[in-house]
Amino acid sequence: MTAGASNSIDWITVEGFRSIAQVERLPLKSINILIGANGSGKSNLIGVFALLRALRLKRLDEYVERSGGADRNLHYGSKVTKEIFIEISFGGGEEFHEAHFAPTDADRLFLRSEAIGGPAANRVLDEHHRVDGVRKDFVDTVQEGLDRWRVYHFHDTGRGGALLRTAQLHDNRFLREDGENLAAFLYYLKQREQTSYNRIRKTFQLVAPFFEDFVLEPQALNEQMIRLEWRHCRSDAHFDISALSDGSLRFLALTTLLLQPVKLLPSILLLDEPELGLHPYAVTVLCSLVRSVAAETQVILATQSPFLVDHFEPEDIIVANRVEGRSEFNKLSAEKLGDWLEDYSLGDLWSKNELGGRPAHENTHGHRDS
């Protein structure tokens, strides 16, 4: 399964995961903009994809430990919820992948069962991901697509943060989820993908007009490592990556992600609040890049920004609401919004609480937040 709109997810069902008690066949398009209040479940929906990716990478225990244990991942804990169920449909509804996770006494999750199927293959996999007999090529193709999901967070811009680290020169097969290999990835693009590299450079200049070009060279005393430097348009001096503002650095990582060659794109690209720290003009450029890349790969983006929402269509928007301790997700419709759209933008309507997705009082009946 290569990157491309034809391999996108048609719908997803989730039961028992964090704040998501049950979401049945939520339809997904090429662009999916998740909006909602803090705690509404946006990040939890993105977390579903992170969980499945951890499963495919055989890092389920690591994922569960990092996220607080099995009890924190089950809706209101193991006393209320006995398993997590996830099903995705793709290929025009002809193929599916489903997984059941159950807790252990050690507060871990284990894969109770998994299945991959379609019109030519309907095989159940064991805990070692083995499959016997017919259509193993079909199963391998599906699993390759799952392997290429990426959940990106470019938030770590502080001292010692991922985006500021010196990278291993040959760590360049894909841009890592936190951007820690940004220098190595840009070096690869400059050497092998000049068209993409030049597009990244010129797009970054739109937001940082003082920027001339990147300085990408292996370190003199350790040629296996590389650190990102750049050149000012009015000087031949080299500046370290840390000289960029946090917003500029995040925008650089986002631009690199969205303008990389099509063959390197993730099969599904997930972004959690990419607008953080960006100037409004940078958000405008970002939205243009998202619309462009969605012709090649499916995008799922969670945001808190009404301004970002203004750059998309109602059908692109999924509204997350927290109702009695459960996350609900609803697609917008231009037809249902009717005359509202003649006088107000989507961001205005969200701010006015006409779309939902705003903080609301709820009676959790003593349940803790999950």
C-alpha cells in the first residue's frame, strides 16, 4: 500500500478507548479537521492510530507504559471497560483491519485477536502476526500501509528539544514524528530530490523572508553527524538552527513534511495542533500545503484554531464533543449550516458555539476523566 488517496481509510469504528466509549463507522475523507474543546477527545482519536502503529512496530508495551498503563487507555478503566475494539475500512469499503485489545493483571494491554480481510482474503492473524495459506500478499500489502502511518508533533523546540538535535547523517529514510532527524532528511533531499528541496526552501522564505538557504554539511570532526545551519540573506555568516524562533522552526518542520516527495509520504498523515506558535500568515500557508498534500495522502489534523478552520470546507470538519463523559464525533454539512455560511465563516460559527466543540458542563457521576 503506497501513499495515495486510493489507499485512504473510508471509516473507523472505536470502542472502549480512553474517552471514546463507542464511535461507529465515522466516515473519513482526504482532509479531516478535528475541532473541539480540551478533553473532548480529538487527541484520543489520533491516539487510536498511534496505538495501531505501536502494535505493528511490536512496541505495544512501550506505548501502553508511556501512556500511563492499560487502565488509563480503557474507557473509565478496566472495571468499566473490558476491551478496546478498533476497526478500519479502506479500499472503497472492500477491505478491513480489526483488532481487540484486553488488559492484563500487570496493567498492560495484549492483542486478544486481529483480523485482516477483503473480498479475496479474510484471514485471522495470531499474536505473532503469522498468516497461513492463501493471499499472504494481500495481508502484507495491508500491513505495509499500516506501517507507514505517522503521527507528527513538532512541539519540542526548547533547549535540547528534538528539532534542535544533531542528527545521524544516514537517518534519512523518512522524517521522524518529532522531527529529530530534520537536518539529515533535508540533506538527503538536497542531494537526491532537488525539486522538493527547492520548494521547501522557497516556501519557508514566504514566512521567514530573512532566510537565504540551509547550510547542510556533515560535521568536520564527525562526518557521521549533521546539524542544521542556515544563511541570512544579508550575510555570509552561518547561523545555528537554534537562532530561529520556535514558530519558524515548527513551520520549517511542517513545510518539510508536507513538501517531501510523494513517494516518501506517509500513507496517513496525522497532525496534532500544528498551528501552535505560528503567525496567522504561516497558518494560511500551512493550510494551503495541507490541501495540496491531501491529493496524495489522507490527512487527519486536530486543531484549536478557528482561524485554521476558516481555510477548509464544512465537509472537512469533524466536531468532537464531550457528552456525559463520552466523546462524540459529528461531521459538518454545508447544507445543514444553510444561511449561517452567508454571514459567518466556519471559525466565527465555532467561536459563537453554533458548531459545538466548546467546553460544556457534564455530569460524570463520579467517574474520573479518561
